[in-house]
Amino acid sequence: MSGNQQRFQQAMNQGHTAAWDQQWEKAIGFYQQALGEFPEHLKALTSLGLALLELDRYGEALECYRKASTLSPGDPILLEKVAQVCERLGRLNDAIQVSLQAADLRLKNKEVDKAVENWKRVTGYNGDHLIAHSRLAVVYERMGRRAEAVEEYLWVASIVQRTGADDKALQAINYALQIMPENQPARKAMAMLRSNQMLPRPPKGIAGTGPMRPAAEKPASKGEETAQTKELDPVSEARQRAMAQLANHLFEQKEEQARSRPLRKTPGAILRGRAAEGGDGAEQAKLLRFLGQAIEEQSQGMDALAMVDLGNAMEAGLKHPAAYFSIGLLAAGGTEHPESALRDLQTAAKSPDYTLAARIIAGQTLKQLGRMREAAVEYLEALRLADAQTVSPEQAEDIKQLYDPVIATQVGLLKENELEELCRNIAELLSKPGWRDSLARARQQLPQQPEGNPPLLLAEMLFQTRSTQVVESLAAIRGLSDQNLLRTAMEEAFTALEYAPTYLPLHVQIGDILYKEDHHEEAIEKYRVVARAYSVRGEAGQAVSMLRRLLKLDPSNLSLKGQLIEQLIAAGQTAEAVRNYLELADIYYRQMDLDETRATYVTALKLVQGTGANRDWIVEILNRMADLDLQRLDLRQALRIYEQVRTLRPEDPKARMNIIAVDYRTGQEAAARAEMENYLSALEKSGKGYARVGFLKNLVEEHPELADLARSAGYEN
């Protein structure tokens, strides 16, 4: 039976108000009323769970969070809540199991830092938990945090030795010594193991943070959070994310380098299957060395050294949003390079992962430089992004657009002291742990809007603004347009332009009206101007949206396609940009412009390599290039590219078939035979001899001219 939506929303609003006032009993009652309407509503369950926790009613809170986790099994935050409540109840075994599940989900989502927090929590519950220590060791090693990796490997050695597995203990210590050969605790552990002494537990360092207080021990003050449960502020979140992404990038490139090295034939070969941001192998090695040093130095708080090494890595060719953010953050922390910091932060802000934090840091930097109007713009841009997170996805885009008139009109009207106060107020909102909850509670204080009206902005709480007039005008224009009163709608739009001439959503509305009036060329030109304005302002996401709209109206326009790709790259949407490159290449191919087709493939390949994107894209593009070269009868070039595909995917039968076929067509029958025999031998060695017949059969079906060659390998039709 479906519940009553109005009663549900009213109960939730009353619950949030009571929670804001810390009237937890009342909040519980209201949330229970809401659940009476919709028993499986996720937000109601988690809100009730939080209220119950505040009153130390752990058993009931656990029931809420367990049910919420069942409804949203892929959400690691809910599992972490379950683990924390289990801990308060003294059910440590349950807390351990749930924390391990949460860590696995975090790792799957590439949230390495959060996975580490969960494994550390497990070692706090049980210092001898082998799985947690093992995973911490591996992840720390990949992140370049060598000292912590060594400590964890020594924990592993100590634990497994007590089970009688001296060989595994020896292996763990060897891993530690490979990471830090001169590490004294590791060398001492090796000597003790060889003399049959029991290994001690490593000194308590970073590994193992200890559990939270059990239920019997009351916290020092109501609502006080522990270090593990406290949400980070946006800048700290982005800093951790950047370190994790750079560590992951470093690990992937080292793995790629190790895989590619044995298969290289010529040092000058191009288009290797790795993200070669720099030039040759020496530059790549230098890049990786500097990046590894920068990650370790930043993790140890040596920010000055980290900034130098990260800068060296970027000079060697590192192009990654996390790198631009990290060096911008580090430079902004000093006083010597503010302009350089602002440039790097501007680049980082194009990536959705770092836009919010980059805006905040840029605002802080500009404020310190005394450039208050520019600082206010950056802080308001940050508030725009944060505010959009407090509403439903359906309303988020409206929220973002409604900030345009605020930024366009108010910053120019405020005095210097008012600008400073505005910056300070936004900074206070966004610079503390639990900022999302704080913003959500602040939004609860805004007046309810009638259905169909645009949402109010949190910025309205910071100052009285004339932008409300624009908001009302926009709603009126939409209403008139929906009623097909187009002339009146246009008059309203031009009136609104007088007090908000730079409000781009208003210009979009004018374009929509023009299109409805069948003035298609004028509408398209208006959309072009808006797209260009968004691009100039650095709002790549909005520019992408406008260009997509334009391409729907003019799908064969190659210039628009190129602009869309540029904006997708600026927005950090690499996969989408590559897809559009391939679509662009298809258009050129249909026009029989094979030179432009191949040039587009080359450009797409450089993009994929420069951003360290999925290797599947590299293989896809290389295969397309080679197929095109075959059509152009450039067989030697096709062969070189197929060999690169083989380097990336040595086990791929399709790549091998292509090489055999091209070798044969170029009169290199001996090379074709050797390639076939090498692949069949590799199948046997890997225990996949059963695939031999299928490979030869497919080879003959796709390339009948190779039937004799296949028969020489024992294939019978």
C-alpha cells in the first residue's frame, strides 16, 4: 500500500526541525510517522537512525541502519554506520565483518583513502587481523607510503609466524626490505626469523587506530564525533582524493611499464600502450620517479618538497587533474607563487572531482591578495556547487543556473567590507567537517516554495538580493511560453535583461522562444553565443549542455562537434570525448575523407594516452587505425599498429590473426608462420591448449588464403 506523500513530507520536515533544535525524542516521533507512510524510505531510516544514536539507543539505531543498508547494498557509508553501532554495542566481530565489506566497496569505487580507514578500524578492533594488515600493506605500497607499508608487512610477518608459517613470514619481510632496504625494524625482523626467534609486534604507529568508545563509556559532550566518523571539509576531501588518484595513476603506469618492457622491439616505437604523458622512456621514468617522491613527501607533511617534485613530474609530462589540484593547493599555502596557484587551480576546477575545493582555495588566495570582488565570485561559485548538493538531482541544475544573476548583479553592488563579510560567511559554511549536513539544515530554514516554482538559494540567507526579481521573471517567461504567448514572453525576457544582462539562462529562454517562432537561424546563433559565453567563463559542463542542444538541431555540423569535444575534455569527461572523436571519425569516413578520419583517430589516441584512460579505448582506436590503413593499402603501417595491439593484449586472438594475415599478404610467410606457432605455443604453456583448434578454425574462416598455413599446424577442415 502506498503512503501519503504530503503527510510523509510534513513529518520529515518536522523531524528535521526538531533534530536541528536537538529535540531528539520529538525528531524520533516525527521520523517514525514518516516511516509509517513509507516504511522503506532510505532518508527516513537514516534520519531515524541518527536521532536514535544521539539518545544512545544503539540497538534500535542498528536496526535502522541495517535495514537501510539492505535497501542500498552498494552504499559503503551505511555499512560504516552499521560497523560503528556494532562497536558501541560491543559486537566487534560483526563490526569487523561489516567494515571489511565497506572497505571492499570503497576500493571498488576507487576511494582508496576511505578503504584504508575501514581496514585501520578493523586493526583497531583486532590487532592480529591478517586480512586487514595484508591489504593495508599492499595499498600503502601502491600509494608510495613506504614506511607504513613496511610496518604493515612486519605485522603480517609477526601474525603468520605464530601460525607456524615461517615461509610466509619470510616472504612478508622480504617485501618490506624490497620497499626500504635500509629499514632497521625490517632488517632486525629478518635476523630474528633466521635465528628462529619469535617476531615482536611492530611498535604502534599508524596502523591500528583503536576502536571507538563502547556504549558504556559516555562521550565527553553531546554530539561529539570521533575522528573516524567526522566528515572532512571539501578541501580535505579533495586533497585525500587527489593523493589517492595520483597513487593509483602511479601504480597503473608502473604496472603498464613493467608489462610493456619485455615486449618492446625498438626503442623508438610509437603509440605504446601506456599513458605516455612525456616523450620517450627516459622522460616517463623521470615522471614516475618524481611523482612517487611527491606522493610520499605530501603524505608525510613535507609540502615544500612535495611541491617541487610534483612540479618536476608535471614538467616531465604529467597531465592529471589531481596533479593540478595538488600543486595549486600546495602553492596557495605559501606566499611566493599565488598567481601560479590560481592558474593551476583554474585548470583543476575543470574536473568535477576538484571544482568545489579549487574554487574555495582560489577564493582564499584572492582574499589574501586583497582582490575581494574576484574572491567573492570564487566563493559564490563554490556555494553554487555545494548548494546543488542539498536538493534532488532534478533541481540541482536549476539551482546552479539560478546563481547566475546572484553572481552577475550582487558582486558589483557590494562594498568592500560587505564583500569581505560575504567571503567569510561562505568560508565558514564550507570549511568545517559535516558541511553537507550543515547546508542541509540551513536549507530546511528556507521558506517552502509553491509547487512549480524554482527553489530558493542558500545565498539568499547571506544577503538580500535583487536576483529574486530575475528568478520570478524566468518563471513568468516559462509560463507564458508554455501557453504559447510568445510575444508577451519575449517582452518579459527583454525587460528582465535590463537588470540581468549577463544571466545566460535568460538568453537560453530567448533562444527557445525564437525557435518556437520558427526563427531557427536566430535561435541557433543565440545558443552558439551562450555556449561560447559558458566556455569563456570556464563552465565546461554548461557549455557541453548547450553544444549538445545545438548538435541535435544540426547533427552534421563538424565545427560544433569539435567544440563539444573541446568542452568535454575541459570538463574531464574523457570517455565521452573519445566517443565523440570516434563519431567524428565515422562522419569523415562516410564522406570518404580517409586522411581526416585517420588524423581524428590519432588525436583521440593522444587524448586517451595523455589522461591514462582505460586501455580498452587504446585497443579500440588502434584496431580502427590499422583497419583503415589496410583499406589505404598501407600494409606495413597496419602491421606496426597490430603489433602494438599485441603488446597491449598478447592473449588476444584477434590481434594475432591480424598480424598473421598481414605478414602473409606482404609476402612474409615465414613471419606469419612464426607468429602463429608462437601464439599456439603460448596457449599450450598457459593451459589453454583446448583453444588451439578454435583459433585455427577462426583463422581460416576469416582468412581463407591461410588454409595451407593452418593445415601445417595440424588443422583439419
